[in-house]
Amino acid sequence: MIAVSRTRKIRIIVDERERPSHVPDILRTFNVMVEYRVLEVGDYIVSQYAVERKEVRDFVRSLYSGRIFDQIQRLSEAYERPILIVEGDILPLLGRKIKPQAFWGAITALAFGYGLHTFFTPDEFQTANFIYALAKRRVDAKPLRPLVRKKPRISDLKKMQILQVSSLPGVGPKISERLLRRFGTVRRVFTASIAELSTVKGLGRAKAEKIVKFLDAPYQPLKKIPQQLLLNDSS
């Protein structure tokens, strides 16, 4: 929600879990009134816009687990205009942690399946700038009640499932569909054993071992030099 006082001060609803981030504090420097609440879905509410903020590594992990689709479905069911902000540098992860085709396929599936608008920001400061720009856009608009959107069609869900399984090493769309036919769900594919995966046409034991090794590989965070957020640029 967004409200305007007599002095036209903007008020943005922020989820309690966003307190540790710098984004709410940066918004305050823009003369924004930040109001914390426990939100069932979304991190920032601006009129009928619901914003979900995800750091890039968390976003990639949620793609592999399929968690992002559940989150966005609930977000799109609660609010008319769901927005996703992916914060951080995605380029180092493309090709290393996730196939570019699978990544962009998931982005398009979220857009066409749930009406999601996805934006990329380099850091918390620019995330705050984006949210502020969104709030300014709605400052003179009459607040609307959240509208429930229709759930994605079966064809859209099928495409998303195939895209997720296709992100596995050595797996293309055809093998992805075979895996889904064999195991029934994306989760079941991801938890299948080497022996079970080996029974699917086009895989074999070598590819099955590679898939399981990939899924079981521990996550290694990228080393990043800390940068101080400059809230007031005096230059």
C-alpha cells in the first residue's frame, strides 16, 4: 500500500524480514515513510504493486528447487501487478551455475505464466531507487484493492516444468519430458537415484552420475569485495 499525507510524503509497506537489509534505510533518505508489517507474500507493497526482492544467488537456488514458482504464484494470486527484483550480478553465474537457456526460459515462463515483471538491479541502493521510482509513479493514483489473478494454464505449467528439468547437465527438452513422464514431478526427478535415472532413454549411467553429482555439489559463494553504500553523494 502507498499513502500520501498532506505534505505528499510517500508511505511504503515493508515486510519485517527486510529489516536486516539496507533498502528500507535508503528509502528513508528519500523522505519515504517506511511501515513494517508481517506480510504473507511480497517484501514491499506499493499500491497494487507487490515487490519480491531476491539476491541473485538466492534466485538461482530457488530456480533449481522450483520454490520461486510457488512464491510467484502466491504473489500473483494476491496482487494485480507482481514484480520481482533480482539484485546482484547475474553474469558470473550464467554458464557456471545455470544454463543461460534455462535461466531466460524461466524468466519468460514467469512473465507469461504469472504476469510477472522482472527487473535487475546491481545492489541495494539501486533496488531502493527502483522502489522509490515505482512509488512516485503511483503517488497520485487512487489505491486499489488487491485483485486475484487466474492461475497459469496447464500448458504454461508444463513448459516451466520442462525448463526446470532441462537445466540439469546433459538434459535437453526431449530427455526432460521423458524424465517428467517417468517420475511424474520435478521434485521427484531431482531426488531420483543414479539407478533410477539410468533407466530413462537417452541418459545412461554416466549422465545419471553427472546429474546426481551436480545436484549434490555444495554451493560455493562467490567472493565479493564489500562496497560501502554511499547514501549521500557529496560529489
